[in-house]
Amino acid sequence: MHRVKTMVVAVVVGILGAGTLLFAAPIHDAAKANDTATLAALLKAQPSLINTPDADGRTPLHWAASEGRMDAVKLLLANGAEVNIQDKKGCRPVTYARDWGHKEVVEFLLLQAGKPLAKDTRGVSPGAAEAGGVRQEYLCTGPQRVLLMVRSATTNGCRAAVVGLEGDKPVVIVDGQWGPEYDNIGNGTLTFSTDGKRVVYAAIKGRKQLVVVDGQPGPEFDRVGPGSLILSADGTRVAYVGGKSGKWLVVVDGQPGPEFDGIGEGTPIFSLDGKRVAYSAMKGGKWWVIVDGQAGLEYDNIGEGTVTFSADGRRVAYASKMGNKWSAVVDGQAGPEYDGVGSPIFSADGTQAAYAATKGSKGLVVVNGQPGPEHDVIGKGTLRFSPSGKRVAYVAEKNKKQVAVVDGLPGPEYDGIAEGTPIFSPDGKRVAYGAVRNNKQLIVLNGLAGPEYDGVDSLIFSADSKRVVYGARKDEKGVVVVDGQPGPAYDGILAGTLSFSADGKRVAYAAKTGNKWVVVVNGQAGPEYDGTFERYPVFSADSKRLAYGAKEGIKSLVVVDGQPGPEYDGILERTPIFSANSKRVAYGARKGDQWLVVVDGQTGPEYGKIMCGPVFRPDGAVEYLAAKTEEGRQVLYRVKHPLR
């Protein structure tokens, strides 16, 4: 990364003070150039030059640090350079090393400076520092303009990737490491792997396009296929579509495949274990599906977005067309022909395959090659297997009525079936869906209709499959129905707040009573607050603890185990959170225009923004990325609250 450094030289009128240089002396030039031979000779002849300031008060160590000259830095310190000396702006050598992204020099100077670190007179604590056990690690000084930030928050920690402008060229900065400049960065391509360990993006360089993986540029193409850049679920592999001289190919792990006239939309794809890759391709008007580099049978067309792997990666299926007929191809074998075929799906164990099809004006579902009953329409996106893979359900329409079909048997007719249903319990033994009848709504569980309401929503099963809960509305009152029993009536139930604890023994939700809000746990209302909750009730992993955000007047707070915490001006989205062992709780809070993280009731340092996190690491420590604005630039830090 090359960035332009600008020095403004002022005209000084009057008598210069003793030891002050209007222009840089040879020792400053030698420090900037990493010319250790000249430095050693000058200091041997005149040791007093070691801390000589220039017109801006910058010593040779300031200049060596600014340029990232590690050899010069070490030589100057060995000869007595003051590591914490400040220039006329109150900045120390470590500040310049930090501002220009010389991380190794920053870390070396911090070791020499020792802890605790004094602040610059402009109020900046450079580099890594510890206060009250909280460690702040400097990552980078941001670019002149931030265009986009992508975050990754996992148990592996927090990471941030920034697309920024430094001059007129965009650059990607990952965890403080500046990448090369490009003419542009592909819109929507910057992404982390699901485990947060890898980062990829597409870039434009002159008239060419390429993909950058973990900072390493791949081969150049005339074009990188829009939306084609993917990472495998385990984050170990990368694939995308590249175009050159009117031809298209798939690049897998940096290796270009054979050329085709086109690559199908929605491909390439990886199997869930990342071991296999597939895509559809066209050449000379004919289509194939390529699996692990091997082409399958030739077809007139391949259904867009229909190529899929089973969860174990052993099987592959897709929709294909020959002439004016479609068929589902499973493991290379084409099934019966239909007028239309939807995307095939596999059961979780991979033993079963199913898809929707059309035959004339009728719709049907085919399971393991066996066609089910015909209907007028099969609901789009409703076909699903139970988690065990032994059962299948979907929504069908006949004579303008809708039915849920479970294991091939149509249920009772309704005016409508709720979107997103039917759903199976985790053990697959129970199935439920929402239905509409005569302008009333109800929940149907294992074929048995529940009571009618003006509206129902938020249908969920407990993790052990033994319990079911949903929200309902009747006569302008809201209730939560748990295992068929309606709870107390409220003026409203906050949508999406219904949740079971992990052991299924507790159910919580937010409800409105008058102009106040409460969290209800197992039918018991907690304290009243003025505002809607900024975070849904969250159970700890051991099911024993509960936390949520609330408003009191214009202030916000977090309630943990029924105890309200201190008031703040805002609570960070996605918080509070519990640690994996349920013993610790953390959340972000705003105090005026500053943000901080509270861990087990203890507040951390204040920052202008919390950029990513907080998250709990496997060892129980809390980590997040935070930024401060210093001299018009955002400075990014990684902050860690250790396990106490």
C-alpha cells in the first residue's frame, strides 16, 4: 500500500532557539532512509545528536518510526534515543508508527516504553495498553474515507474488513493490515468465512478483474461473475466464475477449470463439508452439471439454482430439460418426465430426495421417485423433510382451498395456510401449521385444530420437542398460548420475542400493559418499563439466567436475572449476550456520544464506536473491535476483557 505523505514547511521569522533545526539535518535523513551506517557514524562523532529535533520537534526516532525503519529504530534506541519524547503536536514516535500502519515498529516501541503508557498530550493512548485488566491493542489508523465495513463475530474473535479511500484508490484493510490499492472493489463481494478465519473480495485492476483471498490476488480475468464468489461452509475453499475472451470458467482454490460459453446462475456450489464442488455449464447450446471436475449427461437446459448436494455431500441432484420435458436428476439418474420440475431437496440424513413437479395443469410432489397425489398447485417453498428425514410435508391447493399434506395424506381444507409452515418438531414426531378459516386464524397440531383467534404468529417448538408455543390476538388483546393453554391477556405481544430456554422448561416474551412493557417468564410478569425492548429476552445456555434490554424514560438499561443495571443513552444491538458456561454476561452501551462494553457489571473504556462484537471467546474472555476518531481519522482497536 503506497500512501502519499505530505509535509508542510512553514517560513519561520526570528531567531531560532538553541538546538532547533529549520530543515531536517543529515541524522534525520539517515533515520528516514534506514541508513544505519551513516547513523552510527554521526552518533559516534557527536552523540548529542540522538534527540535533535527538527522545526516540528520531530527527532530522528520520530522519522524512523514514521517510515517503519526497524533497523534505524533499534540503533537509535540502543544509543539512548528517548522512546516517549514528544514533538510540537504532542505526538511520540509510536504515534507516527501507528498512524502509518507499521505494526511491528509499534509493538517494538511499546515494549521499550513499558507499561503503563503515558498518553500523548493530544489525549491519544498509542498502541496496546492495559487498564484495569482490559487490554487495548492498536490495529490501524483508518483511511481518509470509509466506504464499507464488514464484520465477523464468532467464538474465534472479532474481525473487521474495511473498504476505504486513501487518495483516489480504494483499498481493503483487514484487522489493521492494508492491502494493495485497486481501481475498484466488487460491490457486495467483501466477505468473511463463517468461522471468521478467511476474507475474500473481488477487485478491478485497470481493465481486468480478479479475486483476492486472504490478501493474495488470484488470476486476472476480463470479468468476475457477479454473485459467483463463494466460500465453503468450513471456510477452507473458494470458488468463483471468471470470464476471458468471451468464454467463462470456474476457478476453484485458485485453479481455473475448462472454458464454456456460460456458467449457470447460482453456481458454483460447495457441499456442506467443503469436499465437493458442482456447477452447471453451457457449450454450443447444450448444458451439463460438472461435479468435482467430471461432466454429467448432456441436456438442453439445467434449472437455474436447482443444483444441490445432500447434507453429507455424497449425493447431488438438479432439474434438467430435454426437448419440452423436465426431469429431476439424482445421482446422475434422470427421473420421470414432467412439464415442470422444481428444485430437488434432500432429507437431513441424505437418504431421501423430493421435488415438486407439474403435470399438465396439476401439481404433485415426488419422493424417492414415487409421485404423490395431484393438486391444483403445490405451495412454492413449502416442501420440507422432518429433521430425521423420515417424514415429508408441504402445502397444496385444490378447488381454491389449501391443505397441509403430511406423509402423503392431505389434512383438512382451510382458506389459507400460514407462510413458513408446516414445521416439524426437532424429533420429527409432531407437525404444526397456522391456518385461516372464515377470517379466523388457528394453529393445527398433528391434525388437531386449536381454538380460533383474530390472529396467530410465532409458532415454535421447544428443543426437546415436548412443548409448543405461539402468540395469538383476540378482541384487541394479545395472549401467548403454551401447550394449548392461553396465558394472561395483554394489550400487545412484541412480535418475535417468544423463546424457550434450552431445556424447554421456561418460556419468555415481551408484553404491553397500558403504556408499559414487561417481560413475562412462565406466565409471571417482571417489572414494568416505559419503552419497547431493544433486545429480545435471552436465556443463558444452562437455561437458568435471563437478560433483556429496556427503556426507562429516555434512558436505556439491561436487566439481568430480574435486576436492572445502570441507565445509559442506548444499548448496542445484538446485546446482551451470555458466555457459553452461562456465568458471564456482556453488552454494549452508549454514554453521551461514546460507547463502552459492560462485562459482569464492570464498564470498559469509552470509544466513538463499537465496530464488532462483543463476543465471548472459548476461554470466557470478552473481545470486541472499537474505534476512536483522532485527528479526523478513525483508529481501530481490538479490546479484550480477560476472564476474572
